[in-house]
Amino acid sequence: MRPSSAHLRLSMAGAAALALMCLAISPASAAGTTLSMDCQATPPIGSAQKFDLSAGVDATAPDTVAAGGSLSVRLATEPMTVPGSVGGYTVKSIKNITLKAPVPSNATLTGARLTGGSGIGSGTPTVRVSGGEIVMSVPGPIGGGKTFTLPALDLDLTAGTSGSAIETRLSGTSYSSPGLTFTASVPILFVTVSVPTSCYPSPNPVLTSTAVD
């Protein structure tokens, strides 16, 4: 017997709740900065679902640099786990993870590259600069129940004028201008539902700060 259209709509709408836990941080005790993300999942049918997500970031940079000098910054997210199921629904995978960071002010970006990463699926991660943002893209897919670590983002910078710090943080100010996006794939009845999710840090703390002498 085919499910009723009302049943299908309710099931698809309920799938949005899966995105609430699709990036659960592991381990629970983070060594770096813990970011609180304000997120919204948008299922194909039903209303958008809002939720909070925590993500850990280990960020390193020198304390000081001379004006015109070179410095390197590393932003590395801590391991995360995709749950195998949530609320009776199976999580097939997550894919198309995008993480953004603004190019730091009072500095010139001379290089951006990805290092390491594990369990991130068969797709090849990339990094690019667009509209004043450094954009990391990880296509995945990453299967349900799998633990993964995104590649570290290494930045090469040239310091600007003295008296102003070089700071790094994540991008994002709203659901329409997010710093983190991904899509959860969830089998519901006879179809697989894609649930796009957008997140931004709230608040958005400084991850590193380097004084320019």
C-alpha cells in the first residue's frame, strides 16, 4: 500500500530534526575553542527547523609579528561523528560540507592550503578565496555512524601596519549568510530526503590574534 501524501509530508518534515545531530562533536571535552552555532535545517516539505550545534576548533598563530613580516595560521576543527540514526530515522550520509573564514584584516593572504583530514569520503576537498572569504569545501559523502576530521586550513599571511592586530574567526552572520553548510541524506519511506542545513557562529569569538609590532 502506498503511503498517504499527508503521511509522506509529515515524515519528510520530521527528517529535518535529523540535521540537529548530524555533526555531533567527539570527544566531548574539546581542547580548543568551542563554537556555538545557530543552525537551520530546511526539509523539502514542512517548515524549517532551528537548533544549536557545538563545534571545536584548534587554532594556532604567533603572538606577535613585525610589520611587513610573514606569519602562518592554522585553523583545525576537532573530530566529529555522524550518528547512524536519530529518532528512529537512519542517517545515510552527509555531504557538501562548506566551512568559511574571512580573510583577516591588516594582512595580505599569500597562500591557503588544506592539510590532513580523515574519514571524509571519496570526494576531494578544495580551498579557494571568494569575495574576501576563504572557502573550504568537502564533498564527502561521509556515512552515518562514521567519525571524521575535516582538513586543517593553513594560511600564509603578510602582516600589515603596526598597531593593529591580525585576527581570525569563522564567517557567518545569519542563515542566509552562513559560515557552515552541509546536507544530510535521510531515507524516508521510499525516497531519500536531502536536508540542507545552514549555520553561523553566535557569538563569533576571535580564534587567533597576532599583534603587529
